[in-house]
Amino acid sequence: MNYKGRSSKLLDDAIAQFSSLPGIGKKTATRFALYLLRKSESDVENFVKAISKMKQEIQFCKICNNIADSDICTICSDNSRDKSLVCVVEGIQDLMAIESTSQYNGLYHVLGGVISPMDGIGPGELNIDNLIERINTGNVSEVILALPTTMEGDTTNFYLNRKITNPNVTVSILARGVAIGE
């Protein structure tokens, strides 16, 4: 991956690593690498340590599968949240998007994907069993399905609707589309 005009394989290697990140092209990767080259040794070391420590020490919450610094995430351990509401999301990015609105005060459950037979992802590959156990053994009164508006998301919604059999639990799906009324 030797680029015309560059004289350093080390720079090329750093650019290659940055450009392997989603959404980062060669120009942005080059900008990142050159920026770090101008930073102090200690700044770069702190950057590398933070990424390495994140990779080594981040855990997944034993309750909801969110990322956490310990066994239980800060959302599940927050006593001010409504523990009777569980919002089911595909991934951690979806949880973060909902949290950024500051409009929801319940708990979450991260499935880790959606059912996609074409990609070889069935219910067994997702965090569904612990969701059902959580619903049946906890104080959950409502499950809000906040899955993508795709065929896979709809399939997962349908599957979860069938799987949640507790009569004391209401299952809701986020509204979609444009409302048409009189």
C-alpha cells in the first residue's frame, strides 16, 4: 500500500489502520495519522492506552447486554429509572441514540442483532432467551420493541411478539410512517 509521494512505511501502516475503521476514508485516515504525529509522545500514549484499556476491560451488562465497566451497566443500576419498562434494541448504538434524547427513563435489552436467515442469524444467535427470562421473572409490565423498520426487524418483532407469553406484559412497537387522519 505504498502511496506515491510518501516516504514512510510506518505512516502508511498507521493510515491503513485508521482507514480500516467504518466511515473513515484514506484522506481522513491520513489527517488522523498526521495529527497524531504532531502530538506529544504522552498524548499519543494516552490515546493508545485508552483504546487498549477499553478493548481489554469493557464488559457486557449481565442484565441488558449493554456495554459496562462492571457486571451491571450504569443504566440497569440506576434506581431512578422505571424498571417496569424494557426497550428492546438491535445494538448498543440504538441504545445510545435513544439515551441521547433524554426522553426515555426505562431499562433496555440489547439483542445483538436481528433475525436474518439470509445472513445465518437465527433466534439462537441473539440475546432473546435472557430477555424472556427477564420478562418472566422480573417486574416488567411493558416491553417496547424498537427494532429497525426492515424485513429483518419486522421478522424479529413478530418472533418476539409470539415468544412473550406473559399475560401481565404489554408489548408495544415504536410507531413508524406518516399518520393520516381526518
